[in-house]
Amino acid sequence: MHEWSIVDTLLARVDAEARARGASRVRRLRVRLGGLSGVEPALLASAYDVFRAGTLCADAPLDLIADSVRWRCARCVAGVPDAAHRCCPTCGDRLSPADEIVLERIEMEVP
């Protein structure tokens, strides 16, 4: 279950960002999951609930946004919903899967 290691990395990143700003606690997180990230949202949410205890995120809900499967052009960054030909319809370059996991927002309390 790689969701556990993702949560471990997420909490470390959030902790570093919060401490750099002198935050006393984190109030909410928002994470966007690319459609080809291989992450199961329910498992990620469950792992987050287990590992956030005792951290600055102890009381912070996790908002997960699961994107549909998309592809992106490496050259012109066009989003392509169907990669049947694996080439960008705009510029002809190779398409890459939208497999990212993005920490979009951290809401924190800063004194």
C-alpha cells in the first residue's frame, strides 16, 4: 500500500511549510490526484486519518480531488482527454500521463 508512504511524505512537506511560516496548526489540506497517479483516494484518506494524529494536521480534514484520466503534452502543455494516438493534436509532440499528486492548498493558523 504505497498510500502510506505518500501520506508520510505529505505530512513531512506540510509540517515543513507550516513551521517555516510559524503556524501553530493546520486547519485543512487539499490534494489533487491525477487520474493516472495509481492512488486509491479511499486508501489515501484512511492512511491520512491514521498518521495525522500527533502532527500539526491532527484536526485538519483532507480534501481529495480525483481528476479523470488525462494526458498532457510535454511541449505545449495542452491537456488531452484521450491519448489514442499518443501524440498531441495541437503540436504533434509525445503525450505524457497526468499522473501527478499535487498539494494544492494548506490552510494554517499563524499567530
